[in-house]
Amino acid sequence: MKKKGDSCFKENDISLALKYYSDAILSIRYLLREGLIDMVHMNEVFMSALIVPCNLNLSLCYLKLTEELLLLNTESDGLKENLEKCIVCCEDVITI
């Protein structure tokens, strides 16, 4: 999912990239919750290879979407919502 998100981002399909990155993080959280991966494995592999990069990429997607709204001179709740989501992604990385 991360690789698909990376491809979409490179093709400037930000909305689809955002979906793939979000799905990757949700999948990892599901695997943890269901006990299909343990925390030791999670720390070694998923933190450095997936969760941190996906969160950082998500934050960049939200910034890109905000930029698009600003270029369109759109005054909407989407600006604030995207920036808030960007901050949450960055906070997740900081807590990791």
C-alpha cells in the first residue's frame, strides 16, 4: 500500500496517495490489535519502514491538498481540516 501511495504521489494523484498511506497505517494497527504481529517485530520493521514514512507522507499530502485549495482561492473548512490532519500525522511521528 505504501508503494502504491508513493506511485500515486509521484503522479500527483494526492487524494489516492492519501488513501493508500492511510490504509497502510490502518492495516498495521489492525494486525497489532488482532495479535497477528507482536510489538517487538513492530518496533524493528514497521516503525522505521512503514509507520513513520506513511505518516510523514500523509502530512505532505494534506499540505499539498491545502496548497491546491489556496491556489483556487477557496475559503473552506477544508483548509483548516487538512492542516489539522497534517499536524496529527506529525504528532504521531513525534510520539513514535
